[in-house]
Amino acid sequence: MNPESQRLAPAKQDTRSLHPRDIFIGVVVPSLFFSFSYFLFAFKFRWDHFWPAVLLGPVLSFFVSFMVTMSAWSRFKKARSVRTFIALAISLWCASVFGLLRSDRAFWMYMSNYYSFQDLDTYVNIDPATDKGQTYMDAGQVYFKESTFVAKTKAVAFQENGIYCAAPIVRQPLENQGGVTAVEDLGNFIVPKSGTIDFWAVGKNCCSGSKDAQTTTALEAHSLDPGTPARCNMTASVSSS
């Protein structure tokens, strides 16, 4: 048998069962690398320190996978037992690739919006009747003055892969309540003192496309009190008009 055939022929010692230590290493080590890479590349550390997260997460995982692969190849060339190293190398490559893909997806789908929101400012005692929206374009949380409400009868809706609803947030009725003479002089609609309506409650699947009170009540309650549960995805929107 030539040397090449001898090297490729299975050795007797490879027929024995794997040692529990080898099984433990093959399962635990890739799992630890996956968890470590996922933690660094999907959460706050990546938001605050991008390049260190790249180096300590995916790059380190791929480097270790490469080194284990080279070690397995070296042992194979020397006709030494290589089964454990091959299994470990394959597991590490899978953990590294899968960890990178899953952590990056989780970061952009869930965490990036949350961290962006946390970096925004908080404003209190906003009066939608007099304050301009362009003053609060960096707002993450806004708290309005007492008696502020959502003009749900003025809500508008747009349907595309769901119903998107929007209703103005005001402190005074938008209808002219000054009587017939005032309506004739100024019209039915009264613009707030700010001259624009810059604060809106915006949500998805909070209304049926019409101005019925039953479906827009959830939007009104949730927009003024974030602790109130609502069966819709909504937020407050500030425009710069």
C-alpha cells in the first residue's frame, strides 16, 4: 500500500467511540462562540462601540474557526486522529455564520430603533395649540399639557397592507364654536394659535377607515396615556410645518 493510501485508510483507533470530553467540546465551545458573538453584535455594545464589536464578535469567531480548520488539516496530513477536530471546525463555522446572520438581523429589526429612541430627548408640558413642531424634531418622548386630547373625529386613514390612522393632537376644538356669525366670518375650521397642526397620533390598525368612535377610542387612550393598552401599533408624530 502506497503512503497516500495508508494516509487515507482509516486507522483502527478511529473506530472507537468518541470520548465524552470530545462530545462536550464539540457542543459547548460552538454554543459559547455563538452566544458571545450574538451578544456583542446584536445589543448595546455594538451601538456604542461598532468596530470593537466587529473584531471581538464575528471576526474573532471566524478566526478561531479558521485556526481549528488548519489544525484539523495539519493532523490529517500527519495521519493522526482528526475526527474530533473536523467536527469541531464544522460546528464553529456554522456557529460563526449563523451567529453573524442572526445577530445582525436582530439588531436592525429590533434593537437599532430602540437605541435610536433612547438617544432622543424628552419634552414635557407641550402645548399643541401654541408650540411649533419644528422645535421638537429631536423628541423621543413628549408629554402634553392637561386637557390635551386626540381629535378622533378628524382622523384620517390610509390602507395598504394594513390600515394606517392619523388624528391631530389638540387642546381646543377644531370646529368654530363662535356661532353663526363667527362661522360666516372665519369658516367652520379654526386653526390653533401656532398656525399649524404639528402633533399627531399615528397608528396601524387602530381604525376601520371611517371615523367611528369604537375603533378610534383605542388610539385616543393610548396616545395620551402610554400605560393604557391598545389593540394597535401607534406612536406620536411631530411634523415641522
